[in-house]
Amino acid sequence: MKSLTEKIIKKLTNKRLTISVAESCTGGLLSSALTSVNGSSKVFKFGVVVYSNKSKIKILYISKKIIKKYGAVSEQVCLAMIKNVGRIFKTN
């Protein structure tokens, strides 16, 4: 039985899509899981761990206002991280 990460890599490969990930509390676990799959280099383009607020602001251009209003570990900050990492690294 294939793991979830194997299924994700296969689906991305078949659809010719690429992925970048921005992690915080997971500390790189998602990047590690994805890159452990053979062939992942075809679709996995970039992974970054932005744990501190400063790194979220400087690397992913997350607004200080969003972090202050909702907190660093919030849905709003997570959605901004997703949007910005895809835009910055030009991945699907």
C-alpha cells in the first residue's frame, strides 16, 4: 500500500504540477516526508521553515499586522504563508 506522500508525489507528477512548502510548527517534517519519496525532485521545488515571526516577515513577506492581530500560529498566517510561498517560488 502506498503512503499518502507517495500518492501526493505521483499525482503531482502525473499532472505536471510543482510544489513548494512553508512550514513553521512542523519544523520541516512535511518537506522531509515529501522528499523521502523517489522521484520527488521532479515536483518538489522548495521548502522553508519560518519558525520565528521575523522569518515569516522577512522571508515570506507576511504582514506584521496579520501576525499581531491573529497570532503567528493562526489560520490567517497559514493561508498567507501558503499564498506567498507559491508566488515567490512560482509553484502550483
